[in-house]
Amino acid sequence: MPLPGFTKSDFETFLIDGLEERMAAIRSNIQPKFQVIGAELRDELSTLLGNEMFLHIAQHARRTTNPPNDTWLAVAGNKRGYKKHPHFQVGLFDDHLFIWLAFIYELPEKGNIAKTFLENKQLIEEIVPSDYVVSVDHTKKEANPLSELNLTQSLERFRDVKKAEWLVGRHFAKGSETVENGEQLMDAIRETVKTLLPLYQLSLTAAAPTH
């Protein structure tokens, strides 16, 4: 299968009423594309990092009534799951595609990662382009450009608030050529991931046991 992009109808999946109906559309229309893109990203990251990486596609299995407002693939260094580990995500809301380096609240080493990021704030500002965006909650659409963000405040909240998260990356509007053209999309994913790789590696060092 050639590298797929995401069309208007893929984004309209999130307008479908009902959990079963929306999940059926996610499984038939979006997840096969995630499989292709995710396999490419997994292989790319395995090569870049020199470690085997694993693809996970969100199944939304815990949902019983409310249909998901977004869906995603994740690539992490753990075969069994991704939520407790730093990971890369590519996914869709109804109006945009996101590419994240994600640190979500299930991370057991959240405090250590936040502390290390605070100590390396200048490095983050040097690595991350100012038009990249930061989210503090993966379930919400809102994200702020790094240039407008109080970085210290966002990282202190990530450190101190149990449910706080920290995701950094890029948003692309639905209908944009980058989103619809599979080759361009994969190029944007590669570029984003390579840019954020030093931050990912820094987080692994922070999360590693010290004994």
C-alpha cells in the first residue's frame, strides 16, 4: 500500500453518532492507514535509535458509551504498551492532525522527566522550533505555540499535578496538502520526530533507574 494521507471523510468520522458506529468507521477507514504509517515510523525510529520500537494503535477499549473525539497511533520502546513510556503519536481530531512526542499522566517517572526538562529548559528552547505546539492534556484539542508558552510553568505543572501531561509537536489542519498527500505527510512526521528525538532521548535518561 502506498503511503496514505487523510481525506475529508476521515475527519468526518468524528461526526458519526454512536460509539459502535464511530468505532466501526475508525477501524475500517483510519486504522488501516495508521498501520501503514505506523509501521514506517516504527522502522524509522528503530533505525535512528538502534533499539527495537513497537507500534500500538489506540483501540479505545475502555469506552462503553461515549465515542472517541480523536484517535491515534503510538510508537514506543515497549512491546506491551505505550502509556507508561515516552512515545511518539500521530492522530486525528475532527479538524486537525497531530504529531506528538507525548508524556502522559500514566508515566511513573513523570517527576524525574519534568525535573530534567526544567534543568535543560534552554536546550528545549534550542531544539524545538518556536512554531511547534505544546499540549498539557492529550484529550483536548488546545495547544499553544512554544513561542507563546510559559515553558517553566507548563513543566512545573507537569511535575506537580498528578494528572498533568506534556506533549510537544505539530498540528496540521484538515484539508491541507501535507495531510492529504501521503508522501508529504510522512516527510512531515519524519522531520518532526527527528527534531524531537534529542528530547525523547533526554527523557529516557531521566526515566532510567539510577541504581
